[in-house]
Amino acid sequence: MTIPLTDHHMPTTPSPLMQRHVLARVTDTLVRRFDGAVALAEVRATVEQAFADLKADARITTYLPALTEHEATRRLEALTASPTRITGSSTQLSAA
């Protein structure tokens, strides 16, 4: 696969490898931020789903990782702010 270049030989689209690396960093950051409030698997799933949702409609993919971090953070904050959360087969009540 050839990545299109500009006149200055800079890639015009981010490489998939770089996007995966940045998304892994985003996931690690959010895992630390929501430690104890949201399970690791749930953070990963939220980041992956936010990325997939944004990528589906994206015309320009350069800023997808930053937009993904913002959207995943918004979703996780909404999740932790809800008075009740269903996790697996149990319901957790959070003290608000």
C-alpha cells in the first residue's frame, strides 16, 4: 500500500500503524483516568467503538485519534455519572 505524499514528502493521511499506536496511548490514558470506576475491558471497548463510529463518517482521518479520545472520554464520563450502572449480572449503585 502506497501512502500519498505532498510536495514535501509528508504523508497526507496518517498510517494505520501510527493510528493504532496513538489509540493504544489513548486507551492507556483513559484506563488510568477511570481506574476503579470503569473496567479495563469496558474502556477498551468504548475507545474502539468511538473510533469506529467516527471513522464511519470521516472524510478526513488526520484527527481521528484526538476526536476519538474526546468522544470516548465523554462516553465514559456519562457512564460514571449515571446513578445506576449494570455490569454483568449485577447492578452497582454509585454514590452521587
